[in-house]
Amino acid sequence: MAEDFKVTPWEVTGDIDYDLLQERFGTTPIDGALLDRMSRYGEIHPMLRRGIFYSHRDMVRILDDYDKGERFTLYTGRGPSGNTHLGHLMPWIFNKWIQDTFDVPMYFQMTDDEKFLFKDLTLEDTKRMAYENALDFAALGFDPDKTRIIVDTENIDTLYPLALKVAKKVTFSTAKAVFGFDNSTNIGSIFFTAIQAAPAFLESEIRGRPVPCLIPCGIDQDPHFRVTRDVAPGLGYPKPSLIYCKMFPGLSGGDKMSSSDENATIYTTDGPKAVRKKVGKAFTGGCVSVEEQREKGGNPEVCAVFKYFYYLFEEDDSKLDELADSCRRGEILCGECKMRLTERINVFLEDHQAKREEARDIVDSMAFGGFEWNKEAKR
Amino acid sequence: MAEDFKVTPWEVTGDIDYDLLQERFGTTPIDGALLDRMSRYGEIHPMLRRGIFYSHRDMVRILDDYDKGERFTLYTGRGPSGNTHLGHLMPWIFNKWIQDTFDVPMYFQMTDDEKFLFKDLTLEDTKRMAYENALDFAALGFDPDKTRIIVDTENIDTLYPLALKVAKKVTFSTAKAVFGFDNSTNIGSIFFTAIQAAPAFLESEIRGRPVPCLIPCGIDQDPHFRVTRDVAPGLGYPKPSLIYCKMFPGLSGGDKMSSSDENATIYTTDGPKAVRKKVGKAFTGGCVSVEEQREKGGNPEVCAVFKYFYYLFEEDDSKLDELADSCRRGEILCGECKMRLTERINVFLEDHQAKREEARDIVDSMAFGGFEWNKEAKR
């Protein structure tokens, strides 16, 4: 039962038991002591306070080094297989908070090669999506002087020598055990983890000395970074540290918002009507009738609408508690709650979409090594 | 017994039965009809006449297309793991003859990534060797306007998208069966065949239409090109044609000159004394005493010195026959024969070494995409 879920970089299915997942992967819970420690650098982000970013590897070392004056480099990424949705923005928003709080440079890797290899997409598709996704990333306000976007096929000249060094140290046995590959896996997919490892070592390589690296991302990416960490010492690079979040929930009540269910997925380019319609159909913790709900109250624990407030759309803890309480007491009904969320999302998206348009110039300046974004993709 | 040999792109051991190898690989013998056909384009090269280039795949299609006015692109390569020796030059000399005879462009791929992945060498080592090997290649007089040298790590931006398309179509099963990989093989080595496939499709990709490709090389490379040919139709590229040679013999009597036996290997940078010494120690078909040899004669069939005349240093068939006859009759002894070969090799190398120095400017102009050869390597 509790085992009935699967989390890999390419597939997330079932009801995820995040504690069990942490145990399986061997990552460390983010506890009160670590939160206290992190509060020294700035007000703790709600995603930390609420246990959305909930697990880590070697976060303490990153902070110890930082206290000694050694700045880390941030690294996260995106597999550009489709339009950006709210679930993609969530960890990027957290990355932005880390960049602001610690004033550190960052690499954002777009794995257009990965999505070509693992999905039924052409390289032209994934490159075009990389550009579209980059606009959403840049719209969040990362420091343009300190942030560089890597597109694998555009920056392969830089990544490849690093990836070769990684690949030489990883056997098929390891790839099989870590990713669940078998004899039918294509040889590009088998090699790919070496490309995802490369940016973790890039700053050390460029500076010619060990530079700590922190990777905030979804916990589904841990298999890649276990491999990256295992090979690091043999290559003379520091093991990257990781801070992991849970998957952003789907509107239909699933554990992960997924592009495969378009109606339960809110894209960054959705208009107000689409958002209203999608939120309107969301899975809630309400009862079958208004009368029953007024009497028995709703259940925010299982409600997708409540999760949206919790994950992204209500930063104020007391207001969030108030909402949960009034739901449990049957004071607020699902319709009203959905209207409130729709309003919040639409306000957010209106602002985001404006910034997304402004980001067209910014992504040019963020292109690692000054590559030119695919002209057709720019329209 | 006859099965007691192994030929892969990375290992050649035992006494090679070339007919059996051809059967195992499924390649086609070069017969009299094909030689006749090829003689229409120019005087047949001694390596063809003597069966050194002895096997092929789809050579007839290349000639049919050529007759219709469709020029092919030549492609061959080198894994830069050490200094160039005579065994490396042999197929390049044949490539030069093809370029001259058919007036065609050529790509020469230096797989510095491969040698890094498969051997105990650094990328700096293999890149440095790529430059040294390129000097030997260019010294042979390829048309600088029609010849481009690819170094994998320098030209990965061009190769990688092609390699990804290949890799997506090759499973680990296939790689295992074709190359004998197992679970302990590193993931870079598993991916590598996709990089070696890429130049076969490069001209078609650049011109945006199918361009035939001919690859003259050692038959040990056939596993790579079986894979390349299998995926070609699915990618919309023509299957490359192949023309294969036997391995250049070692001076110690082995079936392949190998850098692992330095004293039985003549490098292109060897001086006259080194050559005399190495040839002096060569394995011959002579008898234990002068008297016995005068009486019974020698055996040119097993003699490494005779093989050198046969493969590279006596183009005149009648003179070669004369030499074999006078050996069998006991008229010429091993010492004299070795002196003649030493002289021939030294004359060749003196000229080659002068051209090798002149080639320093040429290799710059041949660098694919205009990359700059590694400065440290230039000394």
C-alpha cells in the first residue's frame, strides 16, 4: 500500500509517501535546528516553514562554508517538454529566494537533449519549449548579472568534457540500479545523467578551484544527483548539496501537477477564463450537498484547492489556518473557496505574463556563453 | 583454432582469419568484377590489387551514384591514443587515393573522447595526440580545400544533435550484442558509437539532402558502422558504404602493428637509427643459420619484413614477386632484405617528416568549423 508509488526523474505515479521516499533515497529531513540555522540569513521562506522543501543532502556544509565566506553556486533546471505550469514555477520561486537571501550566482540548465531522448519529441520541439520555459524562469526576477541559462544542445561544447569525465566513472550497472534502466533503454538515455551532472561542477571548473554547489529541486531528481555526488570526489570537485521539495499537486487531487492532464494543469500562459474553468473543476474536500457541508464541514487535508493556497497562494500562515478552520466548520463552501483561488491565481498570472513578455530581452543576456536563442522559436 | 581471434574496435588479438571475419561481420568480398569496375576511374591501387582492402558494404551503390553524377563524401578517422605509426598511415594513404581518383570531399574524425573513455588517458592527452596525429594525416597531401578534420571535443556542437538522433534509436541490447559491452562498461563508452556515426550523416545534414558517404577503414571498425547503417534509414540519411582493409602487420610477426609493442612499431617520427634497430629485430621467415637458408631458402609468407614490402614499401608487383622468389631460393638473406626495407622506410620517413612540419599550417586551415588547435599541444 504505502509502497504503491514510484518516483523517478521521468515518472511520478501513485500516492507518494514523502517520508518513505526520503528513507528510500537516503536523504535527510529538514528539521527545526536546520530551519533555525537558516533563519539567520533572512526570513524563512513559507515553502521551508511548511515542509514543502522538506529534505536535503549536505545543506549544513553549504551554510558552514558560507559562514567562512565561501559562496556557493546555485544550480537548478528544467526538462523542456511542454509549456510551463505552476508546478514548474514553485521550485524556481524558491531558488529565487535563495539567490536573493544569499546573493549567489546561479545556473539554470534546460535539458532539451533529455526530453528528446526520453519522449516522442523532436530536438526542434524541445529547443522551442526551452525558449518558452526560459521566459517563465526569467520572469521571476533572477539577477540577470548573476544568472546564466544553459541549453544543453547550445552549450554542449562546455558541458561535454565535464560529462565525459563523469561518464567514465559510471557503469551501466550503476545506471541500471539508480534509474531502473534495462536492455531496451536507448544509449542516449543511459549517457544522459552525465550531462545533468556537468553544471554541478561547472563553477569549480571555470574558477579552477572547488566551489560549493547547491541544487534546490524536486526530490524526483535525487537519482541523478546521487550519481553526481558519488563521482565528485574522484574528479576533484566538491559533492553538490541538495535541497528537495515535494511535487506540486494536481488540481484533480493527484500528487503531482502533470501536463498529461491538461484540464487539471494551470499553465503560465492561461487566461482568466481558463483558470476559472480549471479551478472550477478541481477536486475538493467538500461534501456532496451544500446542506451536508454546512452541517459537517469540508476536509482541507485532501482538497486540491486548499493545497494551492498552501503551496503557493497564501503566504500568511494565520490566514491559511483561518481558511482551513472555516472550511472544517462548514462556513466557507467550495464554490467561494474556488473563486478566491481563481482570483489569486489570475492576479498572479496577469503580473507574471507581463513580466514574461519583458523577459524576452533578459533571456538573451542570460544565455550562457552568449548563444543565440533559436530564431524560429522567438517568432 | 580458426576461431581463436578477436576483432573489435578496441581490441585485436590472435591470428586473424580474414575470410572468417568477413563472414562473421557479414561484409562482401571485393571480387574481380568490382576491381574491374573500379579500374574505370583510375589505375587500381596496389592495396586493392593485393587484397589488403578486401571487403566492403554497398560499394557498388557508391559507384552507381557516382556514375549518375552524385559525388560521395569520404569519411575516415583516428582514435588519438598515441603517436602515429605506419599502420595508421596505411588506410589514410588509400583514402588519399580515393580522394584523388574521385575528386571528393572528406571528413577526418579524431575521436579524442573515445580514447579518453576507453583508455587510461586524460582529455588533455588525447587532444594533444589528436594534433600530433593530424600532422601525419595532413602530411599525406589531402586537398586542403576539400578536407576537414573533426576533433570530437572541439566539434561536439555539430556532432551532438546528430549523435542524439542516432542514440535514440540504439538500445543497450544492440550495443551489448555488437560491441560485447556488459554491466561494467561505463556509460560514456556505451554512448560513444553515436558520436562515431555522426560524421557519416554530416554532409547530408549540411546540404539538407541525402549525400552518399564512403568510409574506407580497418575492418575492426565494422561494428560501429553496422549500427550506423541500421539507424540511417529511420533518420532519413543514406546508409554509408564501407570499404575495409586488413590490419597492418607488426614487425614481431603479429597480425596488427600495435603501440603496445614499441620495439615492433615504427612511428612516423622515428629516426633512421631507430628504424634500423627495429627492422633489425623483425620476425622473418628465415632459417636458423645462413648455410641452412642458402640451401632451403626462406619463407616470405610468414615474414614480417616481406609483409612490409607487400603492404606499403614495394608497389611494383613484379619486383615483389622477384623478391619472394629470391628469398625462397635462398639467394637473398634476411640481413640484406632488412637493409633494403630499412632504406625504403627511411627514405619514406625523411620525406614524410619534412611534410609533417609543413603540415602545421595546413591543419589549421583543415580544422572543421575553424576551431583553434589546443595551444599547449602546438608547443
